[in-house]
Amino acid sequence: MSVKNLLFWIAAFLAFLLDQLTKYWVVQTFNSGQTQALLPGIFHFTYVTNTGAAFSLLTGKVEWLRWLSLGVSLALIALAWFTVLHFWDQLGYGLILGGAIGNGIDRFVHGYVVDFLDFRLINFPVFNLADVFINIGIICLLIATFQKTPASHRRSR
């Protein structure tokens, strides 16, 4: 028996699992708002809750965001179920699915997303592994897009 788009399912599962395990660790280890410097002034673990989307956009719009996460997740599952995807598409969509499910479950269960990766050197908003996986997934889809672009035809003399 062969599973269609196996890399998609593996990537989604691993992204989801790593996201949820790290969030669980943060919640069990830190108090809300607590920070631990790994590289002082550069990178910290800082436990914050986010009722918005990436970069705290749409703060307080949890209801809308939880349904968006569910819709994106269902659409990606249908895509992988009904079509054959190539390597970079499988990896990209799988990572996006894992991140969307990870943050979506947080929104449905808690009403917020646990964020903890805090790059202070560039004053970047605190984020989590689901956000990382979604962004890596987008990069994979860009790679897939560039690989599908037809090669330019050489002019004949």
C-alpha cells in the first residue's frame, strides 16, 4: 500500500508535533511574561500569549482566526488527498498545514496562541515554531514555483 503525497503528511505531522511539544514545554516551564535570555540582548525565550495573527496583527480577532485556520487546514488536506504534489509542493504545503493546525488548535482550545521565540537584536515580534514552519513552507512553495517556470528559449541565429 502506498500513501499519496507521503512527504506532505510526514511534514505536516512533524511540524504539528514539534510545535505542540515546544508550546507545552514553554507553558510548563515559564510563567506568562517570563523571559530567559539564551543570548542576552539577542535571543530569549519569552512566554507570551497572542490573540492575533502573526506579528500580533488582528489582535483580539480569535473567533475569525480560528475559523481561518480550520479552513486553510481543510483546504490543504483536500489538496493533498485529491492531487499528486511534487517534492517542494508536498514539503511546503505540509509544513503550512502543520503550522496552521498547531496555531488553530491553540485558538480553539485556549483562545490564544503561545509564542516564545524572541529575537531582540532586531526587535522582532515574539513567535512560535508553527510560524516558523508556515514561513519555511512558503519558501518551499516559492522554490516549487521557480522550478516550474519554463526555461527561457535560446534565440537561434
